[in-house]
Amino acid sequence: MNSGYNPWHGKVGNVHQIGGIETSVLDNGPGRGVRVAWIDTGAGLRYQVVLDRGMDISSAFYESHSLAWLSQVGITPPSPFSDKGLDWLRTFGGGLLTTCGLSHVGGPEEDNQGQRGLHGRISNNPAEIISIKQPDLLGGDLNMQLIGVVRESRVFGPHLVLKRTISGILGQPYLKITDEVINESNVEAPHMLLYHVNFGWPLVDEGSQIVWNGSWKSRDGDSHNRIFNSRNDFKRCPAPLDEHAGFGEDVAFIDPEVEGDNRSRAGIYNSSLGFALRMTFDKRQLPNLVNWQHWGENEYVTALEPGTHPPIGQAKAREEGSLILLKPGEKRTYDLMLDVLTDSKGLKSFTNTK
């Protein structure tokens, strides 16, 4: 319930004049037939949930400004058999959030446990929507939420089930994702999860600040990495780089710092636009953070990716003893929040500036 002052009180009778949740089906282009939901917070933040792609988030805007990077692939129907080699890239639409897992995060690999493609299967599975709650203006309950279930299953197991809740409050520019991952099989199941949060222009632009705190190393372990080295300001977005054409990219693995509330924070601040998009997560649930930088021409993106593991793959996680093995019936819960900061005090605190 929200008991604060609302400027629309006594002036609006239909909640959709302000915001809420609207579902639809795309009817043209590669995404024809895909179910989506637009969620409008009524506070400048609105975003598109792709119900048929693991309830991931595609487009997102704050006022007139796009927040997310959209790949040239765009929205495509779920392809549950795009789980070999690099096939995942054929359906990777980017978007504000692409979920990686639930049992593998990292590059293609094969071992005596099986064959796994890039970043797992979950984002290529449709959700069963079990609840849509709209804000109730007249009743004073401004909470809204969308709940669905996504399955990563096969005969003889394992059967991993993702129950996702996307929630917010009308009049406040934030969204919260609460995920429950349950092993519904009768055998132990490996589990890895990573939230691939992709930021794009104009939020990401030359001079935008990439905000995170913690110790780090480049993925390749090279202290002379062209981006992640002590002589380079890798927390400022550069102009497009010729070196990042095609598969060009650079990646940092981060051990994120924890703040006083036991949460870690990261995001993007664009001082020219006057706002930041901040991400908050619980390090006890998601102990790792990745910063992907890919500054290719017309493919200009950086991602901040909290996860149970960095994208090292199931085989490496098993070898080093970090792979999560869920017992039958065991459940893990994860929380991720994204909010827009515009006030000077909040921006100074987030960006560690005076």
C-alpha cells in the first residue's frame, strides 16, 4: 500500500491513464506471435517484458531516453534447441535483461556430463503467466506485479523451474525482479545463474560513467588488457572502437563491494542526461559481477552482470568446487532491483563524488 501524496488523486478514474501493465502479441517482423507486456511505472520508467523469452526485458526507457541496448537480432520467438555451440547468439536480442542459466553460464563446452551451448537454455523458453496484478487507484493499492513460471526440463531430468516476479509501485521509477529457482526433479541438478543487464545509447555514451566498486581482474588475466588495465579509465565509456568490431570485446571479473545494508550496487550515470540507472543485488545470493564492454560501431554496449558465477562454464565450476548442486526440492531465491536516480544527493552517493 502507498499512503503518500499522489498528484492524480481525485482526477483520474482509469489507472492506464497513468501506468500499469498491458499485454499484447507482436504481429510483424521476426518476433511475430511473441507475447510481450509493457509495464509503465507512471514515473517516467517504462519497459517491455518478453513473456515468451523467459520473461526477460527488452526495450526500456526513462522519459524519452532509451536505457537498453537492442541487438540487430531483435525480438525472436523462443528457440528451445538453440543450445549448441554459439547458436545462442542467433537469438540474443540484447535488451535490458537477458537471463543466462539455469544450469550453465559461459561458453560452449562438452564433457562426460553432456554438451552445453553458450549461456544455457532458460532465455529461449516461454513463460506460463500465472498472475497479473494492476495498481488499484480507488482502493489505494499502487503495487503492481507480473508473475510467471519458466521451465528448463527434459525427460529423466533435471527439471529446473524459474518462478519470476516482476514488481513495482505506481509513481516510483524502479522495477524489482524476484526469482525462485526450484529443482523439481528426483535427482540432483547443477545450477548457475547470471543476469546479463545490457545498457545502450543514449544512457551509454561517450563520457558516461560505469559505476561499480570492488577488486577486479581482466577475464584474460592480462595486466596489459587493452581496456582493463591500471593505466586506462575503463569506467568511462569511450567512442566506438575499431578493435571491438566483430567478436571484439573486453571483460572484467569483479568481486563487488558490499554496502552497509549488505547489498552491492552498480550501474550507469550519464551526467549530460542528469540521471543514473542503478542496479542493486544481494552479494550473498549473487557473489560475482562481470563488466562486459563491446564498443563496436553500431553495436555499442556495456553490460553489468551479477551472478552466482562468472561465465566460466559448468565444467570449470565443477572442477573448482563452486558449482551449485540443488537437491530434489531445493530452492534458491534471487533479488535484483533497477531504479532511476535523479536527485543530487542520491547521485553523489551512488557515484562516490563530492
